[in-house]
Amino acid sequence: KQPSYRVVVADSRSPRDGRFIEVIGFHNPRTEPETVTIKEDRALHWLGVGAQPTRAVERLLKNQGTLARYERLKKGESLENLLAEAEKEAEARKQEAVKKPAPKKLSKKAKKKAEEPTPVAEEKPEQPAEEAPTPEAEAKADGGGEEGD
């Protein structure tokens, strides 16, 4: 199985994998860097009407900056300005992800191998191998002639 998740709005009395009200995004941790797409306007709407995010979704919203924008929305900033800011941040994140790929995580064994100095084998210059004489060349070397003398 390969993980990918939908970010949904559900009634608190519904089962975890049961009915939901609306899909507001998705999260794919398999990609480098991981893909998180959240409909900012819908997330702000649901937070405004009292939705309580789970710990995992709260972490995603915090990393995306949605929770900080929600606090600013409560203090009176306009929704349009906040959504425009969210779009700019999302675009900047995409550009940054394209510029530098994330370094791969190494296992403990791989780290030890990387830390150990690798012995460098001395390189000997290759000497051209002597060519095997062809039958014509052998005949010329023997006296160049005919065999029946």
C-alpha cells in the first residue's frame, strides 16, 4: 500500500472512514517534497464555523500557514487579501521545490559507509597487449616463401 490522504470535513459523530461533508484538500507524503494541497478559502470557512482539525490536519494547516491566516482573519483582515497571500506562498513553495531537491535520508549503514574513507586503488597505466600474429605475418617472418623447397 502507498499512502495518500484526503483532507475532509466530517461530522464529529461520523466514523473516521465514514461519511464526510466536503473534501478540502489532499496530502501525498510519497513525493519529494511531499505534496499538500488545501483549498484555503474552504479551510478558513470551516474553521470559522467551528470545525476542529485533527492533530495531523492541524500540522498540515500550520505548515501551510492557514492557521496563522485564520487568526488574522479573526482579527479583521479581509479574506481576499489572505487568499491572495496564500496563493503567492503556494507558488513560492512550488518554485523552491523545483530549484532544490531534498537530500535523501540515509540509513545507519549507509551513513557509516559514507563516513569511512574509501581506499583509492592505485591505477596502473594500461600497456597495449601485443597483437597475435596473423597467418600472413607468420609466413613473412619464416622466410617469406613457399613451403615446398
